[in-house]
Amino acid sequence: MFEDVNIKTMALNPIYQQIADILKKNITSGKLPTGTKLPPEELLAVKFNTSRMTLRKSLRILEQQNLLVQRHGRGTFVTYKTTPKKNRIAIIVGTDIHKVYDPYVFRLLSGLNVALQSSSGSELLLLDRTVKDTLLQKFHASNSDGLICLDDSAQIKEELFQPEFANIPMVFVNWRSFPKDNNIFEYAARVITKPGAVETAMAYLTQLGHRRVAYIAACAIFSDLNLRNEEFRKARSKYGLDPDDKLYREYVSDPGIRWYDQAREIARDLCRDSNRPSAIVCPNACNAYGAWQGIMDCGLRVPEDISIIGFDCESYFNPYLSTMSQPVIEMAEAAAGLIVKILENGKLTEKELTFDFQLEERGSCSLLK
């Protein structure tokens, strides 16, 4: 009935503690499941080659730990309930989480963690991208059951679009490039936002009378941000806005310079121009906050002198910027739900879930006089 009943009389731990440890090991491992009735004390004492008094001290310890209960006239029963296995979900964010400055990523991480903990008790683990092992090696080293990927850079795609990931449950958030004919997608799904958010922002500014609209493009290594950059160029032509090339500003990806600082410098340059723009659109929050600071540096006011629209700017941040917002928490809950369903069912129930952006006007845009 029991595993490992070897009692060491010369051990540092007293015999009653050794017996308690052996019983606890058998209970927590499931060898003695909840509801199991232990043999009578006299038989247990013989089993462990000890006195009934010593045995009772062992049982008392386990009672205090809520592992056993002694019912008068009925016997001693196991009360410990084993918890179901927790899934471990690995997450890929970027090369270095400490260099991610956009609040969208942190809200998404927080939402994923809460959703996984509350729905299934799953654990979320960040894969360390600073270690030079392959993604597959890192995944297996983390003992994870599934994978959620927020990074859609070319380097990540090159590794994930391989046969080695064919049987790993995966969910991709805001991945635009998703080859449906690739065999890895038998166990993978994605959560994305519908395109057209930048065009919505441009249409709104056009209604307010703005024609000279600048755009501070985000780092183009991510396909979702690339899409927004392209949407600006198309919307500018669609609405007949000023085609001046100086109004489209795209900085290089420099790991030594933060997005905020680059956007701030670009906004300064735009505002110092004799023919400055009447509005600026930024495709992420980090750019928007940097651009706002650049406008302030030049002594201009928002929105009296220049209007600004960002993406996923927080409502509780200062400055309080108008923004195109995606439902980050709902997307996180959807991604968590998808990965749990794949792990529970062993198959996809839904291949793709899409969400809409919403324009939140918070007073940083004004009618052009």
C-alpha cells in the first residue's frame, strides 16, 4: 500500500517525523488518494516497526497539515485533494522584455496572465531571448505545454515556420503573415485586429479640416506596424491630403535609441518647420507620447496649435491623448481561451478571432480654423 517505508534509526530526523514524511509523500503523489482509509493503528505501527505512540505523533502532524482526518469509531482517512495539472504557457515578446516600452505589450501580458490564472490555473513563462539557444530548445527547457507569440519579426517567423513546431499548440497575437498551408498551423490559431485603423484616424482628421498631416512611422520590423505605415500612405492619397514626403517620417531601428526619444526628435523637427503640419498621427503609444513631448519642447499647444492621434494610449496616462484603441484585455482573454482549448481538446476549435479598433476622442484633436 505504501512506497518507501524504510525507517532509519540513526537518522537526524526522529522516527515519527520520518513516518510522517513517508505518509505525506504517498498522499501528495496520489498513491493514497482522497478518501482512502488507512489500516488500523496497530497494523500501521507494525508496518513501520514502531510503537503506536510514535505512530500517533506522525498522524497528528499530518492532521495539522490537513492531509488526514481521524474519525472516532471509523478510522483515519486521507483528505488531501490533488490539484489538476497546470498548463505552462511560454510567451515570446521580443528580443529583450526590458527594452519594450509600449504600454500595449505590458497590458497584453497582464491580461494574458490574469486570464490564464483565473480560467485554468495555467502559468505564463517568458522565454529568455537573450540566451543563444534556439526557440525550440528554450521552449522544451521551460517544460511548457503551449506557446503564445506576440513578436512577428522575420527572425521569429524563420524559426517558428519549421516542422519542429508542428505538434506544439500555439496562438499568435496580431500576426499579419500567417501561411495557412504551413503544416505548423494544424495546432495554431491567431487573434488579430481588423485593418483600417489608420484610415479611420485620417478620415476623422479630414473631417476636422486637416490637410497637412504628418506621420511618425514605427519600427518596420513588425508586420502589424508595417500595415499601419502602409495604411497612412494610402489614406493620404484617398483623402487628397498633402503628399509632401517630409510629412512621412520613418526612423531606423536602433537598439541604442528608444522609440520615445526618436519620435520626440522627429516631432521637434516637424514643428520647427516654417510649414509645419496641423496634425500628427503616431501608430503606437510610445511614438505618440514622444511626439507630444516634442511638440511641448517647441512651445506649441495641443490641440490649439497642432492635433495628435496615437494608438493604444492609456486613458489614465498623462498626456490624455486621442487614440485608436484595440480591446487589449478582450484580445488577451481570447488568446488565453484559444490556447487552453487547444490543450484540452487536442485540436483547434477556432482558427482566428478578429477585433475592431475604436477611435477615442479625448481632446487632443481640434477643428482646423
